[in-house]
Amino acid sequence: MSRAAQVIEVGPRDGLQNEKNPLSTDFKLGLIQRLESCGFPEVEVTSMVHPKWVPQLADAADLLERLQSLPQSGRRTVLVPNSKGLERAVAAGAKRVAVFIAASESFSQKNTNRSIEESLEQTGAVVERALELGLSVRGYLSTVFVCPFEGNIQPATAAHLTKRLLAMGCDQVSLGDTIGAAVPEDIDNLMNELEGVSPDQLALHLHDTYGTALANVTRGLARGIRAFDSSVGGAGGCPYAPGATGNLATEDLLYMLDRGGWEHGIERENVLQAARYLEQGLGRKASSHLMAIDRSKVATS
């Protein structure tokens, strides 16, 4: 298989959505521009979720409209929770959207107030309409391995829902370790159930709560997965896992890929510059290993 990996940056959406202090649209645009200059093939820029639920992303339409006039080096993805979100995204200029469902019934009810089957029905309608409009669609499946309410998720359940998303027309399904509890054996168990699905249609979206994210990337690579979501500076977290360190940090992932001889086309130093910009905007230190090393170099220089 090819020694090329794809790193998808989700920091502007998944990394910032839980931030309590309001961040300006100008700051978010600055972050996106810095990230796009790194060479990412895809950046998830925002979500059209209702501001009542995610106040931090209340400026989604304005941000997306302003992005239209800025240089673009890769795909820009917008998360849409429903048909209204899709309409708003299209009106603001979106060309690619992401949809999501959960593999856990309890998580689905608490997160969207819908059952899994109800979510599948609504999501199917969104995907169908998006494709009619000429958009491409990415799918997210959350709580793939462990649910904060139900515990372990059966691999067969997650595999079945992954196939449902692909059958709808999603060109890729991102498998989410929502609370960062997965270990490499979980990757194996799920991939065994996904026989017949091309690994090229899959991505891993990992959180590093228990420090196992990079080990899971390694196992994913061994099983043929070549796409990985990550967040600059390790920004983001899960509200159901107190003390969680957030998403897998982009710069840490890139270091491991570089050392392992995997090609990805992203300038790691530019990512570190974006992480420094993020630190300034958030007013705190990034959680990644590489940023800790970066700060130590500055302190001793």
C-alpha cells in the first residue's frame, strides 16, 4: 500500500466549539488561513448548529461567507446537523458538508434528542439533498468504541452504521472515539467487522484522553486506514470525560508520521505557528507534546 497519509484538520470547528469565552470571527478566520497555508487537504471550518446549543459557532454563516473571498488551498467542510443547517451552509457558499450520527442509542438521544433510526432517516434526507445540489458529503459516526452512558459498543453495531452512512452517499466515514477510551485492539475488532468496506472510505477521529491516540493511529495504518482527523494544539475535548486532553494534536500526529516515513504534504513548522496563534487567542498553553517542546526551546534560547 501507499506510504501516503491524509491529515484532516478539525480544529476550527471541533477544537473551538466548547470554548466558553467568545472568540472573534476575525480570530477564527486568521486561524483557518494559517492552517490552510500548511497544506491540509481538508479543513473543517465551522458548524451550522443552532447558536443556542453552541454559542461559540453563532458566527458560522458570516465566517463562511467571508471565507469565500479568501484564497483556498484545500477543501473546506461545514458540519450540518439537519436540513436547515444544510440550507444555511449552501447559502453561505459551502461546497462540502459533514453529517453525523451516533453508534450509541443513549448518546444519540442525549446529543440530538432522536433515536439512531430517526437520525438515520433525517441524515439520509440531508445527504440526498446535498448530493442533488452538487455538494460532497462526509459522515461522522460518534461513540464508535465506547459510550459514556452505555459503555462498550458492539463492533458489529458500529460497522452496520458505517455501511449505512456510506450507502447514503457519504464519500468517507470518520470513526469517532468520542471519549478517547479506545485501544488498538478496538481498532482491530471494528475493522474485522468492516470486511468488504475499503479502508480508503474510512477515517479515524481520535481523542487522547488516556494517551492511546497515536497507538490507535499506528494500528489504523496497519489495517489500511490512511485518513486521520486531528486538531491543532490538541484543541477540543469531550464534556463527558472530565480531564480529557482533547483531540489528537495535529503536530504530534505529523511528527509520528514524519518519523515513520509517511508522506502527507503538510508543513509541520507552519502548524506550530498556527498552534502558537491559537495559544494567544485562547490565553492558555496548547496541550500537545510538540508545543511543550517548542516552549522549552524558547525558554532556553
